[in-house]
Amino acid sequence: MLIKSGDNVQVMTGADRGTTSRVIRVDRAAGKALVEGVNRVYKHVRRSQKHPQGGRLSKEMPVNVSNLAFVCDSCSKPTRLGARFTDAGVKERFCKKCGASAGEIAPAKAAHAKK
């Protein structure tokens, strides 16, 4: 899973299809991501000291990562991400459309450095 928190993503399916927003949190075990302003539901809360008013609370629910597409910063299009090693041996994410780097995944290793 190459999507990280803080990435800009576009929702590909569902009621919020076409919405572009930022990833808040990623749950790797469940394969889901919490996206800002997407998949909002109402949670009915009883009056308490924490919620003295009570009523309906609107909150975001996680979306399956397969329904999200990374939006590249350089070409600003929704795209898939790939992983590659640079000449220095650093593993990085990259845009499959334009080939631009999308950040590091792992630090440099001598075994993957080109000589």
C-alpha cells in the first residue's frame, strides 16, 4: 500500500466519486484510509457531560484504499503509484503517468545502489 497520510487523493467510486481531498489516517491492516470530508455519516449521541447538547454528530468513516487514486503534485492527475530504487539506493514512490517522485519509502541501502 503506497498511499500515506497527508497525500492528496481522488475518490474513484461511491457517493463521493470525483472528490479530491487529503488523507488523514491510514489503517494498513484493514486496507482503509480516512479521507477528509469523504464518506460522512451521522452518529447519534446521547446527552452527556462530553456532549451536553446530544443529537447527531457528523463524522468521517474509512474508505477502502482500492477506491482511491493518488493525485500527483507535478501533473495534477489521479494516477497509480509505483516503487523504484534511485541511483543512490533509496526506495521511492513515483507517479506512473509522468514519472515524478512522490517521496521516499525507505532509506538508502548499499545493495540497491548503482555502481
